[in-house]
Amino acid sequence: MPRTPSDTARAASDRLRESDLGTDVSFLLARANALSVSAGNAALAPFGLKVRSFSVLALSAGEVRPTQRDLSEFLRLDPSQVVALVDELEKRGLVERRPDPADRRANVVVATEEGRSLHVQAAAATRAAERSLHGDLAAPDRRVLADLLARIAYPG
Amino acid sequence: MPRTPSDTARAASDRLRESDLGTDVSFLLARANALSVSAGNAALAPFGLKVRSFSVLALSAGEVRPTQRDLSEFLRLDPSQVVALVDELEKRGLVERRPDPADRRANVVVATEEGRSLHVQAAAATRAAERSLHGDLAAPDRRVLADLLARIAYPG
């Protein structure tokens, strides 16, 4: 049978997987993350969220009450990106900026009741997307993966 | 002792790590990848490369001879981004577009001798950056991590 263009693309893709780059941990991280972000954004679209705005909402819905600087450092985003994400969520009534009791020059970002409720639904959608993306990994494998990733993600 | 702003930031960061989001596999992937891309870009800067252009150069220096479409699919980049990256490398004399012997309508991207030589040096720099970022992981842990990531990165 003659090879179709998609046979050829599949063959190239299989061979690229086996290349030095295709088996490199940093590259595998980047590719796994790209698939994870695509799946996450698709799952969050019905809520008007993306992975980044969801992360800000999730951290604001917890007990830590992060400042914008905490969010910027933890999410590895520029302060200006965090300000834009908080603005967007605040306009939708999902989070509020409140004075930080520990430092009156700073604000903490806190989810509103509506934000907390949307977070619960959106978090369930991201978990479903994650299960589908990681379908091949059993729970113990996922725990090992999380532990190993945490050692890279949280150095020192 | 009074808490300095950096004590406060450290405490918030420690508490955010323990939040639901901070222990989620998708978030750990994103954060580990963000650190890995920063370290990779810093290591590649002396060669005038970034993680993305390095990936294109690395795949062009191997034996697969990918088309631009293969690169786009494998690297999860838009075709227009791949064209821009190949243009940039071609202008520097590091890669060439050559007609694909298997399909005369397509071009394959092939590293020049200069490109191959730069790739060897740049790859050594990225490996050193990776070792420093993953310093905490012993070789067997790194192999387990690579295997688990590959199951997410290469579904089906």
C-alpha cells in the first residue's frame, strides 16, 4: 500500500520520540505540560477561565490569602501579568483585593462567595481533564510523579 | 525578631505549596517546566538560542530529517511559529531547507555542519543546566520521571 502523508507524519513522530531530544527530561516536561495546558484550557473554557486565571482563583479561594507578590512568585508570572489576571477576576466579581492585615502597604487577594463556588465547579472540570490526560497512570504512579516533580518545582 | 517582608513571602510560599493547587500534578508540571525553561534559556543565551530554537536545531541535527509539519506536530507549536524559528536558524546558516525525497511538495529541515557543531556545544550547556536544576534527583529517579512523563507526553 502507498504511504499516505499521515503515515509519513506518524513515522516521523515515532522516530522523533526516540531521538536524544525526544527522550530528554526537560523536553518531556515541556511536551507533557503543553498537552496538560491545552486540556486544562479546554476544560476551563465553559467557565470563562484558562489555566492561569484558574490558578489565581484557586489560590485566592484557599486559606493562605496571598498578596499579588506571593501570587507572582508562586505562579512564576510577572507582577504585571498577575495584576491583569486579578483585574479580570475582580471585574467578574470572583475575587476582591483587601488590605493585608500583616502589611498595610499590600493587598491580599481573596475569592468572593461567587468565586469560591465557581472554583469548586472549575476544579472538578480540571480534575476530569487531568484524569483523561493521565488515564494511563495508576494512582501510585501519579503519586510518584507528583513527588518527583515537586523536587524540581520546589527547589531548596 | 520582627518578620521581614521576605520571611512573610517565604511563609506564604510554603503554605501555597501545601495547597490543593500546589500539590496538583498539572500545576507541578507547569511550575517544574517554567523553572526548566528559565534555566534552559539562560544556558542557551551565549549561543543565541532559546529552548524553542534549540529544539528545532536538535531535531534538524538528528537522522530523522523532519518536515516543518513534523516539527510543528512534535513540538506542539503553530506552523507559523516553526516557520519563524526555521527562518531564524537558516539566516544564521545553522539549518537548511531541502526538498523532501519522499514528498516533493514538502521540505525537510537539515542542520548544516555549523549547525551540528553549535548543537553539540549547546546540548552540553543544556545538560549542565538540567543537572543543576535536577541536582536533587539521582539517576534512577530521573529515569522513573522520564518514563512517567513520556506516558503523558506521548499518549496513544
